Amino acid sequence: MLSRFMHRRSQLTSVLACAVIIVGFSMLAQSAVPGNVTYPLKVTIERLGDVVIISEDGQLQWDIIKAERRIQEAEQLAIEQEL
């Protein structure tokens, strides 16, 4: 009985550790610009948003947010003279 409890506890700890790592990288990726290591993660997260949002109005708002992000990225790259 104790062994089963310890196994479950180990599984839960592993799942929580993975969740913390994923959330941490996701938060880090939000400020990424093209060329950064975490930029592909940022784009992947945005694509998940495309799938999750089902209403037409929600999709339109999400598209506006993504367009604003691309503009901010271009501005940042221009400031850094990498555009």
C-alpha cells in the first residue's frame, strides 16, 4: 500500500515538474523575436490558440493580437538593426 502511494506521489511530482517547465518556457517565449531560440515555441503556442478559439469574433480578436505582436517584433528588430 505504501509503495503504491509513493509511486503515485512520484508520478504527480513528475507531472508538476513538467508543467512548471512548460509554463516557464512559454512565458519566456512570449518576449521572443525572430532569431531567438524560443521563437518557434512562441509561434507554436500561437497556433494552439488558433485551434482552441472557436468563435469567429474570438478568432478575429486573436488575429489582431498576433498582428500586433508581429509589428512589435519588427519594431524591436529594427531597433536592434537586425531587420
